[in-house]
Amino acid sequence: VLAKMLGEAGGQVPTKNELALLKNIFGEDFTKAVLGKRTLLQKMTEAGLQLANIPRSIMTSFDLSAPLRQGIFLAARHPKKFFSAFAKQFRTFASEKAYKALNDEIISRPTYKLMRANKLAITELGQAMSTREEAFMAGWAEKIPAVGKVVRASGRAYTGFLNKIRADVFDDFIKQGNKLGIDDPNFLKSAASFVNHATGRGSLGGLEKASVWLNSALFSPRLITSRLNLINPVYYARLHPQVRKEALKSLFTFAGLAMTVG
């Protein structure tokens, strides 16, 4: 990453995943400095995208909607992990310190490198819009007098809940793979993909680089994609057999819960 930044051609701004890695190593101030090196056009473009996403960030605030909006699919299959993350969101809503402690705990896990290597969605409330949850892409909304504090608190609760349940369920897959002696690289890649989709962070395929633009034009394209894939047999067919088995169990237990509640 550093070689890319310090290249002979004057360097390039790192990608969203590279920025997240740099933030973990060097801190928020370093990533701010890196983003400050963008061209005027890039800065103007982001300003427009920030403004377009502010209404959504405000609309999603003032409630703790992540569990029902994006986490509910895993509730029936992983109730302990769901309610553990559910309880944590109240602390992260109330305290920046609690939010940082939660993120630090995930980063300190021995499995964190596997999460990153297999593209498990561990999102943040940093400077880069693409590394945020769709509902809280507009960091500028956090700077609005009075309202901004609530937006920030809601973003902490939302992001913290999703990061915890994703990390916890992914760790379960790692333990399962070790127990069964699975060494197929596709196992953890499939596990990360399923956990992402189950928590509303669907892949946009060839449109990944346009995720921020799409979020400005559509309401949560990743969430829409994830829900479409969770009812698509082709998606399940592409998963590793063991992950597919667990994914289908989650689907059927969720369907059972929905029918019971309904």
C-alpha cells in the first residue's frame, strides 16, 4: 500500500480496503491526510455524494434499526450472537469509547486477518464513504449542529451491531472448518460471502467501484442485492457445500420464525 502511495508517478490514493488497513495501523489522522491528497475533482465529486446521502443518514438515525433491518436473517439460527450484538449497540450508541473498544476487540482477534483476507465486511465510520454502512455513508451529517451528535451515535450503534454479529458468526465458521478438517480456501471465502449477504452487505460485482454512486441513486443497493441473493438458488449453489448447508439452515429457520411471528 505504501509503495502505491509513494510511487514514481506521484502516488495514488489507496482503495477503500487499503484505507481501512492503513487506519488500523496508523490511525484516523493518517487516513485523513491521505484523503487530503485527492484531486480537486475528486473532492468536489465526494462533496456532491456527501450532500446526496445526508437525508438518508438523518432518516436512519433516532432509532436502533440495524438488528431488524439487516441482522434479522441470522436471529433464529444464531440467537445468542444476535442478542449479544443487540445488547452491545446500546453501549456503542451512548459512548464513542465503547464503540472504539468493540472495534479494537474485533481487530485484536487471531481470526481478524482471515476476516480481511476473505473480504468479510467490517465497516467503519471513517472518512472514506465506501467503507461505511449504506445507511450512514454521509459523514458530513455528523457535523450538523445538534442533529449531528445523534447521527454519529446512531451510526456507532448500527455499525457496531453489524460488525460484531458478522465477526462472531464468521468465527463460528472458522471453528466449524477446523473441527471438520476443511482446508479448501473457498470455504472461508464462501462463509464471508454468506455472512455479508445475511447481514445486508451484498456484493455488487462489477459495480463495486460505483457503490457510493449507486447508494446515492438507489436506496441501499447492497441490501437489495443481498436479499435477492438470499432467495436465489444459484447463489446457494455457488457456495462451498458446508457453507451452503449452514446457509440453508439459516434460511429455513428464518422462514420458520417469520411464519410463527406472522
